[in-house]
Amino acid sequence: MRKAPVTHGIGPDEPLGFAVAAVGNAAALAFERALSERDLHPRHFAVLRGLRDGGEHAQQQLAAALGIPPSRLVALLALLIERGLVQRRESPVDARVKLVQLTLDGRSELRSLTKLAGASERRLTAGLSDAEKAELRRLLGIVYDNAAVEPGGRPARVW
């Protein structure tokens, strides 16, 4: 588990990038701690969510859709496959293509982890009204869209 940056709160004069990074890191650490009880990482959660539609996905396309380097996705999938949460098979059309999909146990685990994420979110947003939460999501979406693009318009690697 990574360490939180040294900070004692976010003051009104803090650079916004630092404030967003500090809050994001604290929220990520809280979620990481919650998932560690299941010996999982938020990246495993992201993979399970990426497969939630129930269909088969080409491993390379899933990596691209999640913004995860393909080599890192292989390692994440290995644990999920070992636990019976995801299955992988060769494409019947092209043996070079690996298809992955959630298992029934994977769907159940995703539901459970989503509840865990909800508990983490409730703790994170305690004291905010529903309208304030919606506004925070909207504003963070704008900030993310701005941050997720490198100069020149290329998507930034977020993993």
C-alpha cells in the first residue's frame, strides 16, 4: 500500500493541483484499505467493472478501454482467474486473441465490492448533501477531462 503525501489539510491558498492530488490520494488509500480486506486492489475492481456488461472482451481492447498497459492487465487478470472471478479463452477466430469475461462468482464479487465502494464513498462524502455530491462529481469530471489529456491532445496514461 502506498503512503499518503505529508499534508495537514488543504488550505484555501494551496495550489489546486496539489489539493486535488492530496484528496484523490487520500480517497484512493481509503478504498485501497477497504479492498485489501479481500486481498484485492482498486485496479482489480476496475477490471471487474470493465467486464460488468457480461460479454466477452478481447484482452487488448479491455486494456485500452481501461487505460491499463497490456502487461499490467495480464498480471491483474491472473489473480482474478485464479480466484474464479474471470475466465479467459482463445478466440475461436484468432488464437492470438484472448477473450475474457466475468464468471457468475465474478458478478457476485463485483456486487459485493460495489457495496464496499459505496461504504467508502459515504465516509468520504460525509457532510455533503446529495446536490453537493452531484456538483462535486460534475466539477471533478471537468478537472479529470482536462488532466487526462497531454499537451497536443493525446490521452494521458493514468495507470
